[in-house]
Amino acid sequence: MISLAGIVTALLVAARLGAAIMFMPIFSTMGVPKEARIASVLTLTLVVAPISPASPEFPGLAALAFALLSEVTVGVLMGGAVNILFQAMAVGGELISLQIGLAMATFFDPMMKTTQSPIGTLANLCAGVVFLLSNLHLVLVQALAESFALLPPGNITAPLAGGAVWIPLVGEMLSLGVRMAGPVICLTFTVNVFVGFLMRLAPKMNVFFALGMIVTQMAGLIMVFLTLPILLDVHHEFVSDGVKWIRVITNVSGANGPTGLGGP
């Protein structure tokens, strides 16, 4: 027989899992049907809720509403942290497109739900394929399930403390994006220096538009396709750190308060 405590525990588990999954990479893509997301949350709740610690008794509806809101907040912080890490590839792709002159040619990227350059869209889609084929989504879902053992449902005391984790994450994401675009940036700088010398030798020739843009785009595209497998591997390892940050957010949202921001 299902008890009231079991129903409340299932609601709290579903709140945290649902909020996290809705903000995680791939799951938050516009192309994913809403029915599939709801079915995933319900299935995971049926699996996780029976093995999760029972939630404490709440004195009233206000306390229960606050507990549900806290679970949703922590779930958003967990899923959003992984999504921030995932955007490093998009940042690198945008910088590459800007350097080789393809920033004006934009496409709609369903993963970021906005328009992006061709290189950024291609890199983001490739990163999504690697994310799925490496079963990284299952690893992150497992980390979400394990968070209920570290922080039982209904025991969140500092739901917003995990927001401080996003600050270093954004810095790391931007840093990796710039470093991923580094080879193309160096290549375009070399090409521009070469074109500058030609313009000095033949000042009456419009070398930049006749030769510079074509060489820059061709050399940049060749460099992108040569380095894309390496960039995807680096990006995959970077996103794998999302498991660590999920545990950090779990720790700082529990009874210990905002501690342990440096790692799990």
C-alpha cells in the first residue's frame, strides 16, 4: 500500500530530476519531444523514488511547497551546470567562424535554441553526438540519482548556495572555448601577416579581397576539419566534469551549507 510519505518522496524526487533533465544538454534540445522528456522523468522517478531515503514530515502545505521549490532550484542548478560546460564547444565554434569570416552566415541551432554560425552549429551537433554515443548522458543521470543518497529529498537547507558554483564554471567554459579556437586564431594571424606583406609589395593590388579572404577561409576550414576530432575529445573530457560539479552542488545545498566549492 502506498503511504503519504511515499507520495511526498516521489514528488520531491520528480521535482529534482525533472528540473535537472530539462536543463541538461540534449534533453533541453528543441527537437526532443516533450512527451519523451516527461516519460524519462516519470521512469526515473519510478526507479529512484523507492530506493531514496524517505522525506521528513512537513508541518503544512507551505513547508511542502518550499521543499518542492528547493528541489526544483537544486535540479536547475545541477542541469544548468552541465549545460554551461557543454557550451564551450559553441563558444569555440563562434570564435573560429569570426576569425575565418563566416560569422555572418548563420543557421538555427536547435541545441542552443538560437542562430549560430555554420562552424558553431556543426561543432555543437558533433559534440551532441559524442555526448550520446559515449553514454555520458547515462553517467550524468546516474550522478543525479546518487545525489539523493548524499542529499535526501526534503533535506535541502540552502537551495541557492549552488549558484556560486556557476561562477567558476562560466570562467572555465570561456577559457576552454578560447583555447579550442587557438589553432585557427594562430593560423589566421599568420595568413593575415602574409597578406600584409603582399600588400606592401604590391600596394595597388587589392590583395586582401582578391586573395586574403579566400586563403583565410580555405586554410581555416582545413584546420577545423583536421583538429575537430581532437577538439571533440577535449570537450568530452571537459563535460565529464559535470559529474563532479553535480556532487559539489549536492554538498553545498545540504546541511553543511555553502562549503566545499572547490570540489566534491
